[in-house]
Amino acid sequence: MSGEHGTRVEEEVRSIASDLGVADFVFTSALVSKGGATRELGDGLLIVGSLGAIVQVKARDPERIVDDTPEAANRWAARHIKKADAQVHGSRREIERRLKLGDNLVAVPERVQHLSPQESGAYALPIGGTVAAWPGIIVIDHPTADLDVDSECLVLSKGDWLELYHLMGSVSAMIRYATRVRDSDVSANLGGEFHRYMEFYTRSATATDADRANLGFLIHPAEIEERGFRILNELAGSSGLPTTRFRGRARSSIGGSSSSSTRSLLGGATSSAPASKTTSPGTQPAVPHGR
């Protein structure tokens, strides 16, 4: 991808996380010196206390997208998912190695990116403890790629990323979700994360109280508040994505048959078949949403 376009997409991905989550928990990549150069460890970091995730972003040059056949789009996505997966693992190993050496690693929050480097440095967060358990999140920006994903990382289209943040509204929930994906048997196509989310939602909604505490809170799409709907549309418009047709007030869809109103917050096509290894859920009572 071109440097300018790639940088812009990385900024958009962090902006979605900070606007729909909490900006204080969304960071630019950690910077380390290697030889005579400075190296970025990840395209972004999500950090909430001891929880964390490493984010990699891959964007196709818009001038080349127009010539991509569906097969070419999927080949490009597969190649860059593999590259991003290796980068996540490499960044995790390098952060862990430097922490063990006692190096001072810091990350700067997204909310102070408008400040000068000297001013933003005052808000830098030291990275401590261990990052060995931090999951990886890969965001792919290609409008037509829809391949099956083979990675232990949470691999999302940019639309998936926006949709998940609208559903969860929480950085810590996103980190826990990525960890759950890594440890689960449920897969999803690129661009079809909604199906996996609904499978997880059903498992959480039907779990015992003791098990539910370990699964994390997930909200049914019909419970999304109108404020979140407005924010989503604003972000979608600024990121060049379709605006959602879904409104949180449509509570009547809970308990009814599957419909387009509960399929996609981004105006995607309705599909009755899930893109996961398990059956996509039916309708269940909403689980309280926590941040």
C-alpha cells in the first residue's frame, strides 16, 4: 500500500477505537531503536491496565483496487494477513524481550496526537509487566476481499472493526473479544464478523452465571442506543464506509425471525447462513452490556 494511504487508514482505525471506545486506552505503536533506525512495534496498541492487544493494519492502494478481480482481492488479502500475523508475533516477542532487558518502552495515547512530540511525550504510558498473552488484531482495508481467514489473530475488515466497536463500545471488551477469538473454535470470513459475534452472544446468553462471568458481556444489536447509532454513522461517513440501516430501537426483532435489521450495522446484505464453524445463533434475551 502507498505510504500516505496506509498511514491515513491506520489513523482511521485508531480513531474508530478511540471515538467508540475510550481514547485514553488507544495508543500509537511503541517505538524502539534498532541499530541506527527507529522501529514501530505494531500500528497501534490497545492497553487497559494489564490487558492489551497489538493492532496491525493493511490497506490496498485505492488506485489498484479498481483493477482487482475477486480472486486477486483475496490473494492480496491472504498475503497481507500472513504478513500482518508475522508482524504481530514479532512485535510481541520484541516488546517482551525488551521488557525483560529492562528497557523503557512507552506508548502515546491517541487523544494527544494533535500535540507536538515534546508535549505528547508527557502523556506517554510506560509498558510494563508482560505482553505474552496479548492477542493480535489485524484490520484489512479492501472493499471486495471476503476470504476464509486462517489466523489466531482477530482478522477484521475495516467495516467489521467499526461494527464491533459500535456493538461493544469498549476497548477492554475488544481486547477480551480478540482473546476469545484466539481461544475459540469459531471462525469467520473477512467482512462477516457479525456472525461470530452473534454466536458468542448466544453462548454468553445461555451460559450459567458462573461461566458467563468468564465469557464477558456482549450486547444484542437490538439493544444499541440511538446515540451510538448517530456516532457510528458519523464515523462511517468520515471513513468512506456505508452508513448503517440498523436502529437500536428495533427491539421487536428480538424473539422474531432473523432479518436484515439484525444482520448488519453497516447495511450489508442479509444472510441466513453464518460464516463460522458453528451455527449462527437465533434470538436470545439481551445480556447486560458492560464497559
